[in-house]
Amino acid sequence: MIDRTGLAEFLRSRRESLQPEDVGLPRGQRRRTSGLRREEVASLCHMSTDYYSRLERERGPQPSVQMVASIAQGLHLSLDERDHLFRLAGHNPPTRGAVSEHISPGLLRIFDRLYDTPAEIVTELGETLRQTPMGVALTGDTTRHTGPARSAGYRWFTDPAARQLYAPEEHPFLTRMYVSGLREIVTLRGHDSRAAHLADLLLARSDEFRSVWEDHEIGIRPHDVKHFIHPEVGALELTCQRLLDPDQSHWLLVYTAIPGSESHEKLPLLSVIGTQALR
């Protein structure tokens, strides 16, 4: 059962404890509000200001599981705080660990400061959870995919368009890398896991995947330098730095170019593309 009073008080407390810079928002010169405004939190949680305001005023319908998850992420809650929020809203908390899509506050704080850099947060199965505007400009909106296609490895073997962004000479290596990585996750998570289900789908759908899978390769790690073929700015050579949140098995991927290189000179063009995409 929903605890409306407890839910309202908890939401107000968490909102007032956050500052704009904590969530990647500009502070502005005329701010008088203690913490974030309701409309700012509503935007972060992908809901209307009216809906969020009613929750803080102990009104409105019981929020769905999906809505509570969105609020937890928008307020940058820790896992303990997220679970508390779910219970206040009358729901059982989601499972923790590798299957969780709740991004840790620490990882989000780093991500929020990368607005001028191509970056994304992905799961161990290559499912994109967040992208910066520059990240969208680089690879397209990869958060839009649903079902098995959320996984970059699944798209690699089932959607020819997924390969167009990468230099052809890298395709054989990436094929082996995706198969090797998925085999490791299946072994780690077990044969009842989402990884195992993904492998079964690919074994049924892709002759190429099935052939490479039979090689039993393990330990093929991503290259630090990625070679992209962008449809608008052309060839890009970017270094990918990876930061792991071991509790959630989420990776923060940040793409940078060597200063003075041709790719570094092209990155401002990506910024323009990202701005146009948001508009």
C-alpha cells in the first residue's frame, strides 16, 4: 500500500537536497529556491510538473513501477534510497546487480559533467542507458531500441546498419569481440540469464554468430582506439576511456580525440549536429 505522506516527505527532502550543478543543470543568477524546483525534477524524471507536484502534495494516483524508477533516477538516488522510494510507493524494489538499470549517483554525477563530450552509459550487454548530446551526434540515439535490439552485440549480427558506423577493417575484430564478451557473460550469469537468452536468439538468427561462437574464444577486449565512419563528418579516430561501476555492471564510455589531430578538429562539428538533433 502506498504511504502518501511518507512518499511526499521523502520526495521533498531529496529534491531540496539537490543543487542544479549536482544534476548537470545551470544555476542561473536569480535562483532563490532551496534545492531544485519541482519543474526541474519533473523534467529530469520525464514527467509533467503537475504529476510530480501532486505526488509531493499527497495527491494523484499511485505511481507505476516505471514511474517510480524514473523518479529514482531523476533524483539521483542511491540503491538504498531507490528501494525505500519503491516501498513508499507501494511496490517491491527491483532486483539489484547486473540486471538493474538504475545508474549510481556517482556515475551520473560524472556523466552530467560531460555535456561537451561524446559519452554514454551502457550495461554489460551493451544496452545504452544514457547518452550525452555529443554521444547521440556520434552514434545516433541508441536508447531508442527495444527488446533484444537494445544490445549493441545483437544489432551487430541482425542489423546491417549497425556496422556502417565502423571502419570495415575493424569488422572482423568487432565480430569476435562481441561473441567472446557474450560467452563470458553467459558463463558468469548462468544459463537462465538474459545473456543466455540473447545468445540463443543469435544462434538461431545468425550463421556468422553461430560460426564464431563455435570457436569458444574468450578474453577479447575492446581496443582503446575506435575508428568511426560518421555519415556527416567522415572518418573519426577516437580514444575510448571506460569506467566501470562494479556493483551495477555499468560502463561509462567517454570518447576523446588527440589534441591537434584531424579528428579533434572535427569534434566541434559533432557538437553542432548534437544541438540540431536536440532541437
